[in-house]
Amino acid sequence: MTAKIKEHICSTCNGTGFPPSGQSTFPGRKIYPTKCSTCLGKGRISEASQSDLGALNLARAKR
């Protein structure tokens, strides 16, 4: 039985790959974006689902 891979948009960063920043923006200040820790900067989360006798297992698929 093969696993089906589903992708959906990361809810933490809304698909941008960068979470919303809580840094204040003063004139002349540089802001360094950080990657989203949920999707690792990809903006999408892949999940593999495989049913075995009615049981459903969800695991993050690493690419």
C-alpha cells in the first residue's frame, strides 16, 4: 500500500516561508527575516497519509 502525500499552505506564515515579525521598525533599522520553523521556509507542509485496516497515520514527509 502506498502513502498519499498531501500538501497544504503553512498556517504559521500563510505560505510566505517567513513568519510575521514582531520587530519594531525604526527608520534606518535593518530587519533580517527568519525562516518559518513550521515549514522550514518552504511555505507549504507535506503530509503523508497511509491507511492500514482503517487506521490513519499522519506523518510529515521530509523531502
